[in-house]
Amino acid sequence: MVDPEELKAAETPIPTLIDEYGQSLRSRGRDADYVRKPIQRCRDLFQTLGWRRVADANPLDLRRHLERSTWAPTTRNHYLDAANQFFRWLNRDGRIPRNPIADVPRFKATNTQTYDRAALNSEELHKLIDPQTDDPRRLYRADVYALMVYSGLRWQEAKRLQVRDVREDEDGYSIVIPKGKDKANRGDVIELPDDLVPVLDRLVGDRGPT
């Protein structure tokens, strides 16, 4: 007897299953970027291969397509991993008996040259946080960079920052990072120098708390 869930999955278009996969990732609290990239890779890959139903999945077609692509090995692996995650999710939910592309081998990525990180010198920092422009978007971005430089906020922490996290009292401005929003997951309070007052005034401005 064929499982009813397998029959239902076999009749459902792959784009619909991908939508359900994305909803499943979001319901588990995955970051927006974490969800967006594999979902888009699955859509693009399956559309190019002409896979409309789960039964169309063919490991030989997939391997040949990736081998003939002009992508770097790392990019090929990104697409292969996204497809594998999707089919493993279907398998875990009991919608398919097995992952049909499980045997497609990953591509050997060549070692790329790496560079030592270096701090910005004063001239580079000045160009970053005080650009000679009237473009509002560039000026806003410069303020965000200045906040990161003088507060020590990491990119993801700055990205999640909300107006209500910026506090002002008699000692000046500070940032309260709720537990779970910082990399160390400990929560933190960052005191900000007075030099950042005009920057924070512009960033907070008339924006709402969130």
C-alpha cells in the first residue's frame, strides 16, 4: 500500500512544496536570509531542470546540469545542498520514501587565497563615516557604520537594532541589547561616547520604537 502522504506529495507541484518548506523553516525561527537563499536556489534549479513534480527528480540530470554549469564548485555545492535539504525535509515528513538525489556527490572546492584582516586607518575611517555626499541613503549608511565603529556592534547586532534599544539618560546614550540578539547570547549594555550624539539623533529621529 502506498502511503496517502506520498500520493498527496506526488500530485502536488514542486513550487507549492517549496512554499511549504519555506513556511516550515520560518516557523522554526530561522533567520530571513537563511530561509530566502535555499528557497530561491531550489526554485531556480528545479525550474531550469524542468522538475514539476517530485517524481521528476533525477540524480543524473542534476549531476550533469551542475557539471556543465559555469558556476564555481562552491556555488554548485550551495545549489546541491539546498536541493538535498528540501528533499530530506520531504522525507522526514513522510512525503517521500527517500531522498532521490542523495547519491549526487559534492564538488571539490579549490582552496582560495585568504587575506589577513586589517583595521581601517584614519583616512579610510573618515571616508567611511563622513562621506562627501548629499545622498540620504549614503549618509544614513555612514551613520550606521559610525555607530558600529564606536560601539563595537557586530553587523548582525546592528542589523537587529531597534529604536527602543537606544536609551538616553543624564549620562548620555547607551544601547541595550536584549539577550538572544547578541552573538554571545548574554544580553549587554553598551555606553556610547558623546561624539555619537548627533549620529544617534539622526538615526533615531522621528522613527517608531521598532
